[in-house]
Amino acid sequence: MINEAKGRELAIPGPAGYESCVIIIANAVNHWHDPAQACVENIHKLMQGWFVNEKERTVDQAVPEKYRLIRNEMRRIVSKMLDHYKIKCVDEVTSLWKMEKSEFTTNEHYMITNRRKYRALVDKIVSGNDLDNKLHTLDNQSKARLDAILGSLGLSAEKLKLIPSSSTFDDEAIDTIAGALAYIRVALKRFQDVVPLHIQFHMIDRFAKECEDVLKKDFGVFQKSAEELHFFFQEDSRTEQRRENLRRRKKRQERALELILDHEKRARSA
């Protein structure tokens, strides 16, 4: 990746490519979007439950049960508000996520710390694996076999020493890793802090501040005519049916009571 980013044709050491860090950081930041959006979705779901969907919803506690049409209209308005706030919050979080994928600056403290850590790790892995050192430690018989194999390929041991070993780009790779991690360590903490702030500001705080005004406006308290407002205070069909059933039940019970009293009166007369 470093070679491709710098357009290298020769395997020579040099400073770590900035573009390589940008690619690594962008790939890491790609994994941040879905968890951040899930946070917004979860808060939206909780608020929908508290105010609209759950059995003991707040809207129903604010309006008597007999005004079912008012309850339904208020639930519709509140649900629309919450959906609007969620979309706005998702847009803000997505913009923040896109910005984190762009150019970066290096945090020197974390850069130095990470470089020490990975330099020590690489040194531990590659210690004793240097190609030149291995050539010097071969015995005469092994050197002869190696010369024979290289000779069949038109090469020699001296030319083999000029082939870059796997550690040629260690410093450059370590600088790239250290730089990317130094930025990600700071950027991820910033992202984790800012996402909840967006949720707080664009969803929770806005709902708390605007709910009353939006309900008045969308409900049309000051715009609707008296006839239009009267519609919401009508009893729905279920309430009317329940009243009719109670009226019939009362009538049957009164008739039954009359029959019982009449029966007792006749019994005493006899």
C-alpha cells in the first residue's frame, strides 16, 4: 500500500506515505457509521415507546380516555415530530462521519507512544531474521549448495545481499501504523463524545423545547373553527356502543328487580 500510494518503482526506504495513513483511517472510520446510526435509532425507539406506542404512554396520560380522537391526533403529531428529529440527527451524524474520513493531523504524543510500541514488537519478530546475517552464518556445505542454486538462476551470493530484506520498510510501515493509530485514537474518542451530543441536541432537547408549540400549531388550536375543534371532542363509536349496552343492561336489571319485588309482595299477601 505504501509503495502504491507513493508510486515507487524502487524498493528504497523513505518517509511513510501520507496517503497510506488516509486510506487506513478511512477504512477504520467506515466501521463507525452503523453503530452511530444504531444509537440514534435506539433513542428514537425509546422515545416513540414512552410517548406514543407503549401501553402507559405519556400522551394517553395527558388526555382522558373518553377523548380518543384527541389522543389519536396527538400521537400522530408526536410520532411525526420524533421521525423528523431522527432524520435530522442521522444527517448530522452522517456528516460528522464523512468529515472524519478526510485529511488528518498527527497527535505527537500518541504518535511517539505507538511508534515505540510497534518498533519493539517488530524488533522482537524480525530479530535474527536479517538476510545478510543468515548468509554469514551458513557453513561451507550450505554455502556451496546455495551458490549452485543461484548459479543455475544466473545469480550470486553477492547479488543476493543486495535484495532488500523484509525489514527494509519496517520504519516506514511502523510510522504509518503509528500515525494512523494516533489519529484514530483521538478521532474515535471525539466521535464517541460528539454523537451523543447530537442525539441530545437534535432529538431530546428539541422535543422538550418544541413539543408544546408544535402540538398547538399542528393541532390547529388557534386556526381551526369551532366546528372543526368540536369534532375532536365527539365520542367515538365504541363509546356510544358501550353507553347503549349499559343502557340496555340497566333496563334489564330494573325489570328484573321489579319482578323480584312483585314476587315477594305476592308471597307476603299469600
